[in-house]
Amino acid sequence: MELRQIKYFIEVAKQEHVTEAANQLHVAQSAVSRQIARLEDELGVVLFARDGRNVKLTHIGKIFLEHIENAMEEIDKSVKAVKDYLNPKQGMIRIGFPNSLAAKTLPRVISAFRKQYPEIGFKFWQGSNKELRGLVENGEIDLAFVSPVPTDSKINTHIFFSERMRALLPFHHPLAQKKEIRLFELRKEPFVLFQTGYDMRKMVMDACRQVGFEPDVAFESEDIYTIKGLVEAGLGISLLPESTLDEQSSPETVSITVSDPIITRTVGVIYPKSRDLPPTEKLFFDFLKQYYERLNQFSF
């Protein structure tokens, strides 16, 4: 079985038309047909059934496609690993991140990294901490920003910094002129929070329960900009990380220090315990550690 046969098979399955597949592969139709026939002879099964001028996968063809696509994904990873090993400064970094880091933290650090390594590319995955952890553990990505950073020992972690959570209120709110507030003062307010399953929501819920009340969640979203917009419209209040409440905040809202309790979140990365980071990701990880070490020195 040749790699070329597999590529031709996958493209025909995708296009459901031999001629279209040949056009996409930039080869003659006869070459595609010949390789598919050889593959079927070798396997001893019929992979495609004719449907007019098109072709459709047979039942066994669908089974073969499912498994061979997984195999091709592993082959692609192997080729990438070899290329990265030979030249890690021209590789591709696959990285995940949560919505709360999308606006400021991630763009700034990647911009700094690309100034040193302009040939390296990025592919991004966005999701909750739970979703990102699953991607790392399943091998779909090797590195993910998370917040808060998990504390269990089943996955490798590294914390870059911690930051406080602040209350975000509409500008006209009765408490908006205060320099700091106690969380208990917000007990009668409608809250706008991240959706269930997001660790940021759990942090706020736990903090409210810690001071003796169950927050009234009026609206929820997985997007930080939507949360800010709902607060700006006067539909509730929220608690968000201070790094998301600086120059990007609307003049229609104010952010206020929460003095009791002090709520902080950690920001860092997770990466697998079961395998080493590929060279390009390792280069980025080492850069991140140095980058935040320098920032933390200046913050004191």
C-alpha cells in the first residue's frame, strides 16, 4: 500500500467524483483511477460504488476512510516532528486558549515572539479549560493557555502570573463611585457570567457562596465581549480579570476593586505528561517563561 494511493483515495472520497479529485490533486484522471483500482485489489474489497457520474463510498469504504484518516493524521504529525526537529525556527505551533485571554494576553506575547521568530506559524484552538485540556490530552494540540491553572498532577502546568478579579458595573450604578467594594454588597444584583462549565464562572460562584449568598445569574455567555456589552447596557454586573478591564473597557462601565474577599486567578499553560513537546512548541514555551519572568520582575 502506497502513501500516494491513500491520498488519492481520501480525495476521491471527499469529492465523490474521480475527475474532480484528479483536478484537486493536479494529476490525470486515469492516474487516480489506476491507483484506486490497485488499492482495492490489494485490500480485496470494493471501496467505491458508481452513482451516475459520481462515486460513493461503500460500507467497507467508509470504515476504511475513518481509520485511514486517523493514520494520515499521525503521519502528518510525524512529518511535522521531523521538519521541526530539523528546523524548529520554521515550524508550526498548535496552541489553545480561553476567551478571557484572547483580547490582550495572547496577542501581545505572540507579537513579541514573532519579532524573534518571524518564520514560525500558529494554529489556534479556543475553548473552556475543560475543552482545552481534552485537546492536549488527546494529542490534538501540545500547549494551551488556561486560567485558572489546574492544581492536579495529571497534566504538566506552569503558572506565569496571577491577577485580581474586579467588579464591572454600569456607569450609572449606585456603587459606581466607590473606590472598592465588598462582594456582599452585590448580593441583590443580577450577575452576567460565563456559561456553566467555564472555570471563571465557578470562581465567581464560589466567592459569592463564601460570603454567604447565591448569585442571581441573569445572563450568561461564553464570550467576554458579550458579557461586557450586557453590563454596559445596564442588564447586570460581573466580575472579570483586571487585565480585561483596562483600555478596552467602555466609558459606560466602571471597574472597581473587590476588597472582601480578594479573588485572584492564575494564568499559565498546560502541556502533556505523556510526551515531550515538539521542538517548535518547546522553543515557544521557553520564550514564554523568559517573557513572563521579565514582566514579573518589573511588576514589583
